[in-house]
Amino acid sequence: MDGAYVLVPQRSFATKTSTVYNLIQETLKANPDIDHDRVIIGGCSAGGKFTMDMIIDYPTTFAAAYPICAAKNSKDVSDETINTLKNLPIWFIHAKNDTTVNYENTTAALAQRLRAAGNKEVHVSAFEDVHDTTGRFNDENGQPHQYDGHWSWTYFDNNECYDENGVNLWKWMAKQTKAETVTAKGTQKAFVTGEDWGPAVRKTIVKLDKAVDSTSVDASNLKVVEEKNGILNWTTGEEGIVSSDRKVTAAYTSDDKGNKVNTASEYITIEMYVSPSVGSPFIYRPSTGFNSWCNPYKLHVSLASGATITAGEEEINNLDVVADIDVEKEGKLCPQLDKWTQKSYKAVDGINYSYAEYTPKKDGKKNALVIWLHGAGEGGTDTSIDLLANEVTAMAGDQFQKDMNDAYVIAPQCPTMWMDGGNGEYQNGDKGSIYAKGLFDLIDTYVKNNPDVDTSKIYIGGCSNGGYMTMEMILKHPDYFAAAFPICEAYQDQYITDAEINAIKDMPIWFTYAKTDTTVDYTLCTEPTVKRLLAAGAKNVHVSAFDDVRDTSGEYKNEDGSAYEYNGHWSWIYWDNNECYDGDLNAWKWLGQQAKATSAVVTPTTKPTTKPGTDTKTDSTVKTGDETALIGLSFMMLASAGAYIYLKRREQVR
């Protein structure tokens, strides 16, 4: 090695790669005569596995690696990870008769995949067994003593490792350097937006340690691979790591918020294609019925093969960007959430309720209050999940606020689901929600603590579970709310008494649902309730009944070229996009006109409207909304190709 420093960290099974990485960096800093381009890492058995973990997490830190009988199964290493190692020289040492770490599943498989990925510096010393080579130790039969097959480190220690071409490992190590690699290191933040189907990572904002030239950054120069936890089998709920190439649509130098600049910058923003099946940072777990932020969530950012970017006179041919992103907390930018504040309230029932609050600008007048109640998939304590899963952020948008003449908006969140009857299971109105008392206390206390709220303009609505709870709130408090807008609501009409119908018949109510809804049976909920209200003399009840739920942006298509079809339960998409009508009457404008202090605005009741399209295909997007079954649960996935979304039908399960 012509002289070399040797660092031997002692670690436990709980030691993280970041800890050893920091130790290496401290050692380099403390010893300026160490060549930073010639750091080589290796180890045996569990140390061999840790060697693999180190080069996977920090692929550009090392000049080479020599894992010995490494306990790293090939099946646990993604293709994307293999690709990040294709330029790293690696020498594997292993005995084929190792009964502790299987040679075929680890060394042999990894070496084969690395070579297939284009790594021309993969070497293997594969021994038939491990035996004494000194001539000093023989077994009773006179043959060289046989060691445990796992002890292949013996050959490394004795400088007896050669590859199939006769190259010696120690001499090979002495020549390894990454001096020709010019690397820009960096970190990144995900830029998250709320879409019709839920959140999406549309951009990543990469901060580098070099200011790169704007003219050298182009979408064709960059590659992004997404890696996250997801559902592998919707029938069983099996969870695992999924990965996919993200299509880069644009790239440019920017500021730290992702805004394009035309000058050199240490920030690069990479825009990526998103769709109902691509780019979500959420995982919906059938086992819990909840949405959660993906953890882990990684974006592997690299230069395309042969691509370079420039930083002044320097030509960069490698990017070392930390892949891990904490999308739940500080690892994201989401401007749609910036208008909201998360708060909590301990209600009279002793339960702590999280809620998100949007406050309108001070305008010298009293303002309406809009209450949004989430679906079952958004229960918990993180209101950002509530706001993004059903695009509640639209209610802080300019058009909604204009139609409301500026309004407060709160989005309360219950710990489980609004339809919880007290045992964690669903009820349909027969028992009532355990959260009814606490929710009303939260609402009423909020109103009392905010004298700017116009008590004649308190509106309540929500989707699915939240649609159910909207109904329970107005049935229990028919004189409190000025109007309601239940969406795909799940309160079964059979549990609503005639007296309750009579009590709410004069309340302005706008119902929304889709006829392809297979999660909530509208013939048991909305449809009979509307008929009874009209029969009781209701004059201000409106219905938007859609044939199905389709993309109306024109951006997403089914395979046959028709507008992309969502799950029929997702009729809240039409509400969020301000596409609910009864005849010529618009739901948002209607809602903003309702008030208790004066006579309610009465408009003619017309037949429920439908949207064009009667195709009844079942949507198969990954769930980001309220998808816990009330009548049936559909677990769905979809695949995409090019600009089209291809649908696959999944069986319904209870």
C-alpha cells in the first residue's frame, strides 16, 4: 500500500452508517496527509454487510470496497442501488461452502448484478473451502486443516486473494483512487403539491456545495429514481420497498424555493412527471385504514450516463446527493400548507383533537366559518394528511375565499374515524359517533373564542366519514349551522327519524355523490334522505349526482383515450375543483350566500345533475383518500405507461 492509515471502528448491531461516516470524516479532518481520494472500506461477515451498507449509503465516499463473506442478500438491494454502485470498484471474498452466509444469495448474485449494470471493476475471490495454507496444521487424514467455511477472511489476512485473472487483491487496493471523479455533494427537499388524488412530489430542490452554471443544467442530464415504502399486495396488505424511475420534465438553477434563476446557483430544481399512480409521498395501509407519510422516502439523484455539469472552470461528472428525505417534517416544501396552522384542543370528552386553521385577512367585518370533516383515511394527529389527501387546501384558495366573501376554515381531525362507535368499529348512524360531543365542543369553543366569526354563517361539510359526521352534527344541532355540504355521506337513512327530517328540512343542504361509488351505497344514504327532505317540504336542498368520477383537467387519460376515471367514491374531487352544480347553480357560490340571521336563500329544486360519461370502470389508483370500507373495501393499484394511465381491477374485500 506504500504506507496507509488503518481505521478499525468497533460497532454494535445498533450502530448507524452515519455514525461511522462521521468518524471517517473526523479522521480525515484530523489527518490532513490522508489522501481523501483513496479511502477503501472492507470487513467480514456482519462487517461485510456493514461495508455494503456504507457504500450503498455513501457511494461516492470510497475509492473501493472489499466485503468479505458479506451477509447482504441480493434480494434486499434494489436495482436503483445497484446502479449507484456501478462505478465503484468492489472485490468480493467468499468461500462457497460457507454455511453461515450463503455464497449464491449474496456474493455471487450481487457480483452478477453489478457486472450486468456495467461495473467493470467487480472482482471475486471465490474459494471452495477454507483450509490452512501454511503447512503447519493438518487434520488426522493428513490433509490441510479445514476451518469453518465462513472464515474466508483468513485468505484476506494472508494475502491469498486473487481474481480469475490472477490479479492480487492487496496490490489492486494500492492502485485504487477516485481522483478523476469530480463530485458535487448535496442535500435536497421535496416540493409537494396537493392534487385531485392526494399529494405528489412534483419537484426536488437540490442544494449543492458548488454553484453550477445555469447553461449546463438540462433535464436530459439528470436522472431521478424514487424509492419508498409501499403496498406490494393489496389483497394481503403486504408492505415493502417499491422503486420507480421518475420522468424528469425540466431542470434549472433556482433559488432555495425552487424558483428558476438564469444565473449560477448552488440550487438545482428538478421537475418530475406526476399522475394518480406516480409520485405520491403517502402510503395507505389497508391494515390500519390510514394514510401516512412514506418512511423511508428517497430520491436518488444522479447525472445521466456520460453527462456533466459545470461550475465555473470545473467539470462535474458525479453527484453525491443525500437520498433520504423526511417528507413528513422538515424535508419538504409545500406552499399549499403554508396558509394553514396546526392546532389542538382537548374537548369535554377528554379527547385531544388536532385541527388545521385557515384565517382570513382582517377586513373589519365578521366572516363565515367553514368546517371540513375528513374521510377515514385521514384520522390521526397530523392535519397535513387531512389537508392534502382530499385537497382541502382548495378552501384557502382565491376562488373559494372570494365566493365565501373571505371565511375562516377549520379542519378538525379525530384520532380514528368519525364513524367510530366506541370500539374502533364502524356504525352507520345506529349508535352514533363517540366523537359527536367532542367535535361540537371544539366547533362551539372555536366560535366563542373568535368573535370575528359570523354565527349566522357557520357551514359544515366533509367527505365519506366526514360526510357521515356532517349529517350527525346537523341532526344533533339543527339550529346551529347555516348550511351543510355532505359528500358521499355514509349516514344510513334508516336511522334518521321523521322528527329529525322535519328538524333539518329548512336547512340549506347540498349533497354530492357519484353513482359508481362502491364504498358507500348512496341508495341507502343520500338518495332516500333527499327524497324524504323534499317530501317534508324542503326548498333549499340540492344534489350533484355524477355518473362517475373523472379527471376534468384533460391531463390524464385512460388507455382508450377517455378521461381518466377515479374510484367512484372520490366525488369530493368535484367539490374541491368547484365543479358541483344543480342546474346552473354553483355549489360554492350557493354556500357563500347562506345565512341564518336572514331568510335563507331559496332556489328552485331541480333534478340532480350528472356529468358527461357513464362508463362504470372501477378506478384502480393507489389510495390517498377515505378508502376504509363501509359496505365494501376496494384495494386498487394502477400501472402507467407514457402519458396514459392503465387500469387494473382488484377484487373487493370486506
